[in-house]
Amino acid sequence: MQRDKIFEKVTNSVIALLEKCEKEGRTLSWCKTWKSEFPQNLVSQKNYRGVNIITASLTCLMNDWERPLFLTFNQVRKLKGKVKKGSHSIPIIFTELKKKEIGEFDEHNDPVTKNYLVYKLFSVFNVSQTEGLEEHIPELVVKEHQPIQEAERIVKNMQNCPEIKIKGQRCFYNPVKDFVGMPKKELFTEVEEFYSALFHELVHSTGHKSRLNRPEVMNQTMFGDEDYSQEELTAELGASYICAVLGIEQKTIENSTAYIQGWLSALRNDKNLLIKSASLSQKAVNYILGD
């Protein structure tokens, strides 16, 4: 399947989930907050990345599934289990880095190669959609931690962290002067809201030329206004990801019909928007967390 077709299929899947979220009046959370585990493949135990986190999390949210553990149909069969009748799979993208010769040679007369990505689409099922796999599903061990202290540690340890100015009534990032503006914590209903908003702006800041140098950031003068652009979705997804890792409910995400409709319109107009933003947000999160 061609890359654009894969992107379109995954985006359409997320659009359907957002439409269901809007119809049922649910609180939208791009990355569901999980206790001690993250969306992953049950067999490989590898955490999902990029857009796969979004697809898996939204699907679990809309179906009230307790565990974010997924398998392919063949993996279920190999474990002697079966998929429940009538279950619908979700699309997961697998990327593989490959090299190819470009017909040129270097100074040592060795062929010059170019890296490229191969995209493959897999259909997976949640463990809640299966039977006979009970012995293969690990017991959930909830790790005790202090999410606010952990959030403070992440901000403190962020490499080349921009100056954070506590003043005013707005949350924003200024890429020209490279600083984040935040209201006092006391002005937020809960301290979790402060850190959720702060991580949103810190994701924006990773686009500065001294960090990951995203053109979408360097060509702007201010972030903080309502905007359904690629950069704004990157910040939304990145902040949601970090909050999910910390176990912080991302309460600053709007749940208005206009908010969901805004993203639905943006995703329908650009079937590559979600994949690109998810990829950029993954890089931003890795930068902030030091991974």
C-alpha cells in the first residue's frame, strides 16, 4: 500500500473516533492517561510511537477498554486465542529504515546510499476483543509516583530549556525572544492544569532554531491563540503524551463542540496533517524528556 493511502486510512480511523467522541459528548484526550503502562504490542512489549499512540489511545477511550495492549490476528492465533466475533481492528503503522544506492560513488569509490522509510500497515485488536489469552496478559502493577514532582523534574532537567516567565493571564511561547509566558499556578483551578499548559508551550519551544528548528515555529512571532495548524497539533499531541506518561489528567484540553469540529475540519482537509504532527511531537517529547 502506498504511503499516502496508509496515511489516509489511519487519519480516517481517527476522524471516525473524533466524530464518535463529539456525538457522545465525551471528553477529548489525544493520549489517554494510563496507570503504569502505555499502548503497546502484547507480544513484542514495545510501546507504540507517534500516531499509533493516538489511534490506540482514542480507541481505548471510546470503547472503555482498560488495558492498552494490542495484537495482530496472527499473533492471537499463535497464542491459541481467538478474536471475538464482530470485533473491528484498528490500523497501526510500522516503519522500517532502509538504504538504497543512488548511482553515485564517494572518494573511496564506494557506492553512495540514501536512507528512506518503508511504511507498512497492520491491523490489530485490543486484548478486550479476544478470548483465551488470559494467561498471556500480565498483571497490571501500578507504580506509586508523585506526578507533580516528576513534572517539575522534567522541566528542570530539560536541555536548553527556554526561560519561563511567570506573569500575565495567558500561556504562550515567544519564538523571537525564546521564552514561555505562564500565569501563576494559583490562577489555575488545579496544579495539573498548570503543567499541562506548560508542556504545551515547551513543545512549541522545541521548534526554536537552537533546538529542533521547526520552520513552523521560526516563521511565527507568537503561539497561544486558537490555531488548527500542524504546529498547534504538534503541541497538543506532545503535551498530551507527556501528561499521559506522568499520569496527569490533561484537563486543559477543551471539550467544546467547536474545538473537536475544528480538528475534524483540519484533518479532513489534510490527510497528512495527523501523521506529520504526531511524528514531530514524538521528536519534541524525546527532546524534552532527554530520550
